[in-house]
Amino acid sequence: MNEDWALYEVFIRARSGLEHKHVGSLHAADARMALEHARDTYTRRQEGVSIWVVRSSDIVASDPGEAESLFEPARDKVYRHPTFYTIPEDVKNI
Amino acid sequence: MYTQALDSPGPELASAVPAAEAERERRFQERIDRDEKIEPKDWMPEAYRQTLIRQIAQHAHSEIVGMLPEGNWITRAPSLRRKAVLVAKVQDEGGHGMYLYSAAETLGVSRGELIGQLLAGRAKYSSIFNYPTLTWADIGAIGWLVDGAAIMNQIPLCRCSYGPYARAMVRICKEESFHQRQGYEIMLTLARSGTRAQREMAQDALNRWWWPSLMMFGPSDTDSVHTAQSMRWRIKRFTNDELRQKFIDATVPQARFLGLSIPDADLRWDEATQHYATGPIDWSEFQAVLKGEGPCNRERMGARRAAHESGQWVREAAAAYADKQRARPASGRSGYAQAS
């Protein structure tokens, strides 16, 4: 068995105005093949108008084991949400 | 799907004591019980990982081998419409294999290993694909019954506890409903508006595919080794027998509409259970086909290996081309745009 081709992550923009969204991954010998395979694998039913492919090894990911401490600082900052503030009912348009 | 290349570093502590392990398993089970999804980089018991690798790989292999019985009829489809539909369906099956291999790879097994196991004859795939497609009606029966059974099996997998597998299944289920409908349409054409010979051909296909389709749900609950644990882990949501019964209840009226009869003398509606009751399934046939003694096991593997070997030069050429492109100065490369 040959060694596997590099792994790419595939992101698709469903239509203009929307962001690219991760849809899956595939193996390809180079970037151009990754794009072509992404077209055949993930857009057989007009799921997109634009494709990004990124080598999986180039993605830096956070560690779920450290999610607690990574996201903890935001937990006690409810004042970042509009509902934190009480405005008298007589005041409109705010 | 995320893949194992994204796994963050941080090897498990080798000195982990069994008590700590038990505590982790307890917390893992609690997450499952809360219906949380497990993602590739999350801690999981080794047995959970191995169970998923086995199940997803078998599923992926089934999609790939499943292209063969139908591919057999692409050049002989009776009209251009049927041919275009069949090509699209077979291409979908290939795509489904790709989604599933990707999902399996997130668990730490490589694509090469999985395909190597299939080609070496060490991997299992669905027993159904070891039966021959003798007539055009078989293509109708496969879409209607085989894809119908597969959908019944796969819909609950969309809620499976392992994220990448569940996401692959959502995509697959969405694409697969046309597979069943096009099959039923073929059966309708043959059985309702066809000649006498075409009606007989449809009945013959139902006769041959009915029992193997029921076997697709796997052994009876009393003999299924993995069911209890898989249900605890919420990989499975229903038992084999429950899903088989659902399929029978849905399919019997569809056969009736076609004017065809189910090849089971014991089949009857049971007023008490509100389900159809069937005769016994011949499990010795199922076991024999799984062991490689089905009508087409050798032919299927032979075709798979031949396809792999005759594609070798393409893979080599693509790799050589990629190497050459990489060796060139950056300004000489073109053909794709920067992300924008």
C-alpha cells in the first residue's frame, strides 16, 4: 500500500453572502487535485459556489482537554450582553 | 469531518492508574447519557474507538463494494434517463465511501490501512453485495429494498454519539432517499405498466432480494454480540430486530401496490402486535455469505483489486506531478486562486 496522499479539509460557501463552512476532508496529491476532488465529493448537488481546501496539518487546533481554562474567562462577563442592563420601560428605541 | 491529522499533541499518561481510568470512563458515559457528541480529540475508551473503527470501516467498504453490482448495469440501462440516474447513484455510493473513510480516519486509522484490509480480504462488508444482479429488475429491487433497508439502518445513525460519523450519516441519508425512489420507480414501470415478461422479471427480482435484504439488519438480537454495548454508547439507537421489523412493515404494503408477492408463505398481519409476522430467516445462508461463500464474494474482491491495481500508474503519475510542482519556484505555479 502506498503512503496516503496529504489530507485536506474542505470548506464550502453555499452561496454568495454566506461564509465558507467546513464540510469534510479528503486526500489529494496536491492543492489542485484537492479542489477537483472536493468538487466531486462535496458539491454533486450544487451545494456551493466556492471551495477552499486547506492542508489539515496546517490547522492549529485548541485542545478540548483545556477547553475549561481556555473559555473560562468569558464566563463571568455577563455584562457583555445587552440583557445585563435594566432600562426603564418608558425609554424607547434602545 | 475532522481527521486524525488535527489531533493535538499530548500523549496519554502511561502511568494512569486503573482507578483514574475508571473515573474517566464514568465521566465519558455521563457525557453520552446527556446526549453530548463525542469529537475526535476528546478522550474516549479504547473499546469505543475500536468499535467505531470497525463499524465505520465496514460501512465504508460496503459503499465501495456496493458500486459493483449496479455498475454492472450502467452500459445496459434501458434508456438514457435510467443510465444517467444509475451513474449518479453509483457515484453517490463512491462519495459515501469517501465520507465514511474520512470519519474512520478521525479515530486514528489511516486510509491506506483500511483499503489495504479490504483488498487483502480481511475486512467485512455488507453481505448483500455478494449476490449477483442478473436482470434489469435487480437494479430496481436493489434501490427499493437494499437502499430502503440501508436508510432504515442509517437514519438512527444520524444521532449516533460520535460526531464525525453522525455528520457523515446526515449527508448520506439526505442523498440516499433518491436511491430508493428511483428503484421503486423501476419496479413500478416493470410491474404495473410492463408486459407479462417484465412483471415476472420484477417478481423474480423480489424473490431473490427479499431475504438477503432482511439479513442486512444483522443477526437476531439474541445472537448479536455487540448490540448491548453499542446501545449503551449510543452508537446504535435500535436493535437489529426492531429495525428489521420497521422495514418489513414499511415494505410489505409497497410490494402489494406493485402487485407483487413477498416470497414468504408465513407472512401475515398480526393484529395483536400491529406488525407483520414473517417466517424464520435462514441464518446459515447469512453466515456462509459473510464467510466468503456467497455467490459473488470472489468476483467482487477480484474486481476491487483489479481497479486498484490498474489505477496504480495514475496515483504514481499524480504524486510525481505534485513533486515536480513543489520543486518549481513559487512564481511558476498557477491554476488556483488564493482564498478570498
